[in-house]
Amino acid sequence: IRQGQYQAAESSLQTLQGEYPHHFALLQLLKECYLALGHWSSLLALLPQLLKHKQITAREQDQLYRQIYPALFAERATQLGKQGLLSLWLELPKALRHEPELLAALCCQLAQLDARSEGEPLLLEGLRKHPHPALLRIAGEWPHPSPALLAQLEKSSAQLEPALRFE
């Protein structure tokens, strides 16, 4: 790992994990390899073990989710298109589906796939619940927005603008 040979390290660590599935140092090293290599699905599968064995805090887990899922959305969109992307979205824990940054990442991928009819209702609902800058940016760039989305974008912008002045 120190030499940057993450592929070789990952292979060795996975072999060791079969013998020592709960070893704390092994779990940490695997996490490091998966992050460096962008093996998001593997890292996602490792998170519960890391949390269970107190190798990460719940806050660190949330931060990792915010890093993992946008990358997984991009992967899934490329490999399986909008249906694969939407199925991944539905697999997310409900609490994560309410995260504006993750919803923005999903909608960005849907816009790139020209899946406006699937993405716009999600974006509209997200703006109603959480007028967040990431959602406002995506809504502002949305191709051919409906009148309902434009009205919600204006309303959400007005709600968010006073809050931004005081930060």
C-alpha cells in the first residue's frame, strides 16, 4: 500500500480476510485499498463490518456513503442505464434517499441519460422537502423543465437566499 500497489495489496488482503474476517487492521487496509482503487461496491459491502468493529464512526460512515453513492450512480448509469440507476436508488436506505447531495447526484446522472421524466419528479419532491444548493443547481440546469419545476425552483431559491445571507 505504501508503494501504491493497491491491486496487489487488495488481492493479498482479500486472501487474508478469509482467515481473519474481523481483524481491525485488515479491515482498515481494505478500506484504504477500495478507496484508492475506486472499488465502490466492495467498500459499500465493507462499511457494516467497519462500523460493527468500531473502525469507523457513524459520522464517518455517512461521509463515506456520500462519497460512494455518487460514484456508484455513475457506474450504474454507464453499465445499466436509467433502470439500473433507479433500482440502485430504491436499494438505498430511506434515510439516504433524503440526502440532498445524493439526490442531486442521482438527478445529474438521470439528466445525462436523458431520463427527464424519471428524474424531474424526484428533483421536484427533493426541492419541496429540502431546498438545498446542490438541488437548486441541478434544477437550474435541468433540460426542458416543466412549469411545476420552474415554479418550485423559484420558490426554493427565495427560501434559501435569506439563509445564505446569514452564513
